[in-house]
Amino acid sequence: MKKIEIYVIDRFEDEFAVCENRETREIINIPIDSIQKEAKEGDCIKLENETYIIDEEETRKNAERIKRKMDMFKNWK
């Protein structure tokens, strides 16, 4: 069984989404026309049937992880 690669959309530049592989930290450019149109910065996406779709569960987990880190820094003195 092939492992599913998850990418986080960092930003959009021209006709590409600049994305980071969650596991390897590799940065890749994915053509915007191959990504689900509702996708936005910070969303986690995965390839399914030749289209990158939003992985709602991974996006939620990632947002929670970032919020915890931000809260930790807010309370750091």
C-alpha cells in the first residue's frame, strides 16, 4: 500500500501553490489547477484521483498544533 503524502499550503505564487511535505519538509510547487478550488493557505492537502484535495482532519490537527504553540509563546516570559 502506497503511503499518502500530506502537504501544507504555505502560499500561492502566480499559478502555483507553494507547499511543504509534512513528513520530509520538502518544498514543492503544485499547479493551482490541480488543487481543489476551495483550498487556502494553511490547508493540508493530499493527492486523490489526480487532484489535490483538502484533508479536513489533518488541517484541523495542524491548526490545533499551531494554536498550542502560539499559546505557549504568549504565556512565555
